[in-house]
Amino acid sequence: MTAFHDALETRSADERAADLARALPAQIAHAQDKAPAMARLLQGVDPSQVTDRAALAALPVVRKSELSKAQGEAAPFGGFTTVSAAEVEHVFQSPGPIYEPGRTSDDWWRVGRFLNACGIGAGDIVQNCFSYHLTPAGMIFESGARAVGASVLPAGTGQTELQARAAFDVGVTAYAGTPDYLKVILDKADEMGLSLAITKAAVGGGALFPSLRQEYADRGIRCLQCYATADLGNIAYESPAMEGMIVDEGVIVEIVRPGTGDPVADGEVGEVVVTTLNPDYPLIRFATGDLSAVLPGTSPCGRTNMRIKGWMGRADQTTKIKGMFVRPEQVAQFVARHPEIARARVIATRDGQQDAMTVQVEADGGDAAAYERSVADVLKLTGRIEIHPAGSLPNDGKVIDDQRSYD
């Protein structure tokens, strides 16, 4: 079993709660003092009162659209950072465009913890096939490799024949990149008659299908994946136990009902909302737009932090029905009008050549006519109401389900 990266990974629940009670108020106060955009969103918040998850859940959620709008008004970081572009070593541009800061010290994105879990460390040579061009993925993994003492072949993307030749000539032992590109390199090496020494793979940025992971295992390569973003760095990662993903020690993860900031019960699918303890980029309750769920219990590997089930789809389910956009936050507004409703789900279908809408609600009894009036008022559309018993709707995080086929 891989040695732990540091003592933070094995803290008791009481130790982690006590550390959070100190770190979270300090981060909120720092954001209020040094990050103007976060200060506006946190106006009136007393940091000393935000010492646990329950208090954190009362704060507003920050969405990427707000980040983009703020950057349009105050380029490049929109007032969400505590440092200027001239004070950081790198400025990156992700699709949108969205600009992100980057630092070169102290494993700034915290990927070293994941690489350590992969068994990568001193003596390894990592072929880093994440892009180094504009987007931060290449530097994110290079920073992590430095943190664990590994050497890096900064390969980037493309030029597969050269990648295979370099992996052989340099004696690469580990791969970092998207899940599928490693197979492209391995197949090219086979074609060229080159026997590569890769036995470890740290992947992200795409789906790792079980069949592909097994193919790597059959080649003697242990492949683990992480969940990271340009804004937040590492959010969660697999360990050799491969039971869900362990939340990184530098962030606080909440799972909330899409369109709201309200936490859902453990095991229920919802949107991933992250608070980062990074002092340079103190995003508080940043909505990723991704779906996941809490996996109860702790990992058999000995790491004790909260686990999530990994990426389970997108939370932004905005759909146009009968010419009108229906958004998750509108569904949440409808539910809020009726306290007896536990959950609601809008289903878009076709009735002949026209759109049709059904609204399913979980409630004990309930007044279908009242629900229909609320739907018309909030969604500006009429639809059929179905009342279902509590716990009967699918646990997949969907509040808008577009079942229309245009074939």
C-alpha cells in the first residue's frame, strides 16, 4: 500500500472538524478583505460564525457564469483572486474564455496527493501528456510531480510516434494525461516494436471506462483517476482501494440540489459545490456544474476524508420546452412554494409534433391543481402533474429530463 502523502489524510473526524473551524473563518475573512468580487457576495457575513458545513451552507453559491461576467468587467480575474496577474507566475485561459491564476510553488493545485496515491514518486519519470498551451492542465500535473519528487517529460498532446519514441528512450515509468491517450501511445509503441516501462497512470479530464482500465491492468499498468478543475485544482482522487474518490484535504465539498445551494442527504445525487482553502484564489461555495453523490464510510486504504462517487453527469440541465427555457433554479423555486414536496422532476417529451411537459413531484398527497398553478406561474408553461410517493423518483440528480427524440 502506498504511504500517505501527509498526516492530514488520516485525521479523525474530530480533528478535521476542529481544523475546519479554524481554517474556514480565516479563509472567508481573507476573501472579504482581499478579493473584491467575493467580498460583494459575502457582504454582511460574519466569518467567525462560519465554522462548520451547516453554517457554510447558508452562504450564496458562486457560479461560473458570475466568474465570466466579472472577468468581462475587471479582467483578467474579475476580483475573485487576492493577487494580481503581475503577482502570479502564470495566467491561463480556459474555454469561455475564463482566466485562471497559477503558481509554481507548494503544489499549488494539490495534485501531489493524487500522484502519491498512484504510487508515483522519487525515481519515476512521468510523461505528462496534458496540454501546456494556454490551459493549466499540463502545469497542474507538473507541479504535482515536483511535489512527490518525480521527473517530468513535458510531452503535451499530439505527435504520437514521437511520444512513443520518447517514452522508450527516456525510460518513462508513469503516464499523466487523459484516460484514452495512453492507449494510443501504447498501441503506437507496439507498432514500432518498442517495449515501454510504464507501470503507473494518473488520468483525468475524461471518462475512464472499466474496460479501458482493465486493458491497462492486463498490461501491468495501475491506472487511477482524479477529479480536478482549472479553478479549484484537485477536488477528489482515487486511491489503490478504488472505492469512490477521496476528497482532497485542501477543499470542502458539498453536494447540493441542482439550481439551489441546499445540501442533499448522503447518497443522493446532486451538484458538486466546492470551497477552496487556497489563499490566492479563495472561491467560496463554487458550483462546478458536475453531478456526484457522497459515498458513505471511509476508504479501506486508511484515508479518512469524505468520499464521493466520482463524476456522474452535468447539473446544468437547462432545456427549451415549447420555446421557453426551463432552468433547474426555476424547478427549485416551484418546490420552495410547497413545503410538502420533497423533490420535483420536469420531463420533456413529444406529443405528435409538439412538445409536452410532465412535472413529477414526490409528496404525501398534495394538491395537483395547486401544483399546476405554481408550475404555470414559475415556469411560464403548463404541464401534466404526477404525484409520487417519497423516495420513488430516480436518484440521478436530474431535475429536468429531456426525453425527446428528433429522429
